[in-house]
Amino acid sequence: MSDWFEAEDNVEKAHQLYEQGRWDEAARALRRALASDPYQIEWLFNLGLTLEAGGNHAEASEVFSQVMELSPQDAQAGILAGVNAMEGDDPARAIRLLEQAEKLDPSDASTYIHRISAYARLGDYEQAETMFYLAQGVDAERADLYSTMGDMLLDRREYERAAWCLREVSRLDPEHPRLHVRLASTMGAMGRPERARQLYMRALREDPGDVDCLLDLADLLASLERFDEAEEKYRRVLELEPESVDAHFGLGSVGERRGDLTASLSKYEIVLRLDPGYAEARRRVAGLILDGVRRDAQPAQRLLRLDLRDFLERPDSYNDDEASRLGELLIDAGMPREAREVWQVLVDRADRDAERWHLLGVALLESGDVEGGIGACRRVIELDPRHLRAMHNLALVHLRRGRWARARYWIRRGLSIAPEDRGLRQLRTRLRLALSTEVLRFVVRPIRRPVSRQRSQHKA
């Protein structure tokens, strides 16, 4: 009997701890209670809720699954098990659990709504849309149905359809969380910046301390070159969150666009002090240093090596633009061997992209792999027969190696496409000078030899 009272005390204590936001302690108290009676469904359900609140989604999903085993008709436990499986990054398991919950209660559209997100996480957008239509058949007046579908469409950049979904959310639930912010983001992506600005301002009137909304609005104003207003919003964020890396980065970006590069560099360096892993800030700092804002290039090289390390460890975490920028900066920093590694990955991603092959060729040539560089340049011209820079590089490398006929071929081919190209015309002049020098050597040598012999005979 005393064990029962002790278990009840632990449950009461867990409730108090939960209300205080001390979820780990609350979970431990519930586990102590369940140790005396592991089949108490209510306690087990509360443990699942507590783990969910504390962000322990994988454990919460397992606990709700246990509730389903003890209470096979509990569709709500199945839904919560599925939702937490998805939050715990296991969307496939989430789908299985939500399918079980659907069988228990086909009238609850939640099982379909959550599967929209799960299928989208797996990249199966066709099935996600199927879940949307099935949910509409069950309950077409649920705001969270259109909100979930809108989020998926935003991720896929289907902005027109996303906007329709969000307008449906507005019709069904005008107070839906962050509705105006999401609509504003969609309007901005659709090329309607003024409407986006109005929606952001409306959202801020409802919640002036919404940091994410302030940042989005600041970014929008910066894109419109309304720099004073953008800076004011970034500074407002810093009043609310002094260590906001996004606000410091935004101020750096605005300063860079204004031409105040020294101030911009300082802001980016604050970002790196707050978050050393902020890759874009590393590249911005390195780029400004290489552009001459500071004389010492070593800090730029150090930052680029860090970025390269991260890129090689997780290449898929860098999109093409980010990786390309890294490769270009490595070449600018006099690190062509390192740049080769970046451009090789990018070429492997898209082996019919002439520009990527061109920059790989530059890195190969700069690092001393002449034959590899020549091969890359020739590949560029296979893909783009009018690529003048590749022709320029081929002409230059052959000129340096004394292969006059090959140099002449690429110069003439390039000039046939762009007769006024300054670089190719300069190479043509260099070629003519080189050939003139070779002719002089050929003519002078036979004249000098007899003179030399005559002098030797005279001395003799």
C-alpha cells in the first residue's frame, strides 16, 4: 500500500514539475511511479506528453506506442506516437503509426494532415498531395490542413499554390500562428515586395517583439535598397537579442552594399565570434580581406581552410552557389590545389556544366597540373564551342610551352568569334614577338659561328 501512495506522490510531484517547465525531473518522477505499476495508462500517457514537451521526441514516440499496445483503441496515442516519430526524424515510422491511428478513427483528419509533412520529409510529394485531398474529404474546414500543405508548397517554391493555401488559412482562422509572416514571405518570393512589407508591418503591430518577423522585414527592406529602414530593423532585433548573429550579419551585408567595407568586415567578424561555424560569414570576411580591406591575407586563407574542411566533410550541406563561391575565393587566395578539390566535386555534380569545367581547368593550371588543365579546357570547348576564356587559357599555356602552332590555332579560333577581344589580341602580339625572336636566333647563329672561328684562328 505504501508503494501505491509513494507512486501517487511521484505523479503529483511530476505534475508540479511539468507546470514549472522542469520536464526532465517530471519524467524521472513519472518513471519512478511507473516502476511500481507499469500498466497505468494515464501515467504512461503523461510521461509521453512530458517527454514531448522536453524535446525527447524519439522516446515520447516509444512511450505513446506502449500506450497503444495497452489501449488498442486509443487513436490519439497513435497520432501522438506518429507526430513524435516525425519530430524525432523518423518519418517512415511516423507514417506507419499514423496509418494505424487512421484505422482506429477514420473521421480524424489529423492522421492525413501529419502524413503530408511525413511524406514531404521523405521527398514523396505525390503521396503528400494525396494525403491533402483525402484530408479534405474528411474535413475541408481545418486551417491546419491548409497551413501544412502551404508549408510543403513553400519548401518546393510553388508560391502561387502556397499563397492560395495560406489565404484559406486566413479565411478559416485569422488568428492562426504567424499567418501574416508566412503570407508576407510568400508575397516576397512571388515578386510582390510592397504587399510583403505591408503584411510584415501588420504582423509586427500584432507582436512588436517578433524577432523573426523583424529579421524578415529587414532582409526585405535591404533587398529593396531601403538601407536606412533595414538597419533600423536589424538594430531593433539587437535591442531584443544582442547576440543575434542574423542581425549582425544583416548589418554587415547592408554596409557592404553601401560600400562601407571596413564597418561591414567588423560586423562579419562579430558574427564569427558569436558563431565560428557560420560559413557564409567566413566567406564574406575572406572575400573582403582579399579585396584589400586589410593587407594581411593569412586570416583569409585560414578561414577558407576551415570552410574547405567543412565542405569536404559534408559536401551536400553546401548548395552550388556556396560551393562555387568557396572555389573562387580559394583561387583568389592563391590556393589552387585546394580549389581543385571544390571544383572537382562541383563538376561531379554536373559534368555538362562548361563553367564548372572552366574553373576546374583554371585551378589545375594554377596548381601546376598543366596536362590536366589542358584536358579540362578542351572539355569546356566541347560543351561550349564559343567559350573564349577557355580558348585564351589554351593559347596561353601553349605559348608558355613554346607550342607556337597550337597557340596560334586557339588565338585565331577565339578571334574569329570575338575579333576585338583584348586578351586574345595581346596573346597574338606575344606570339608574334616570340616567333620573331625564334627567327632572329635562326638567322644570327650561322653568322656568328664563322666570326667566332675566325677570331679563334687569328688568336692561334
